[in-house]
Amino acid sequence: MNDRFSHQLGDEVLRRLGMVLAHAVSPDGIRPDAAWPELAARLGGEEFLVVICARSAADAANRIERLCTAIASHPWRDLVPSLQVTVSAGLVFATSADDQATLLGRADAHLYSAKEQGRNRIVADGLPPAAREHGPTVAG
């Protein structure tokens, strides 16, 4: 992004991406049907973390897929007419044996697997990767 367009445009994409992610979770981070607070945060560079509560692996995968669709369909073209933004994601499901390090480690491994498989994908614990065709990946 930065090399193709500019650092200023890359920063604006990251800012808008953060807004889309923030809207994916409720404004105060708490959904009435969620057992735990939800959040979206930038980890650094072009990597973001989204923590959601889901009733099942399928529910989590569906929510993340809807989030990816929301990102791809956001009006990025008002920045640059040819601009497309999509997501590669590593999706993990917490167990009682997990801590922050194991969760982030697995999510990161899945993220890099998604990128190696051609990007614009979700790779998840125990689920086959779900490829989508929305254009080049910007966020990782």
C-alpha cells in the first residue's frame, strides 16, 4: 500500500480499517448476549486483533467472514478509484489451557498460513480455510 500509493494513504486505510473493526464489536465492547467483553485493536503495522465471543466455531467463523465482507465492501474507492482492501485472518478458539501467548501464537501461525495460501483467506483452528475473492490483501 505505502509503496504503491503513499504512506499518507496507507495511514488513512489503517484508520478506516480500525473504524470498520470497531463497529464489528459493540461501541462499549459488550454485547448483551456475550459472556465477555469484545474488542478490536491494532497490534502494529498492518496487523489487528479482534476478540469476539461466539457460541460455536461456526458462529465465530461466520462473524469473521461478515467482517471481511464489510471490509471488502467499504467505500475505499473514494480514496483511490482502483483501491481494494481485503483481509487475511488467523482465527483461534480459546480453551482453558490457553493464555495470551498461546492464543496469539496460533493466530499468528494461521495468519501466515493464510498469506502463504494466496492471501485473502481465513485459516482457523479445526476448520478448513475459507477463501474469498475480494482483491489484494492489505491488512494482515
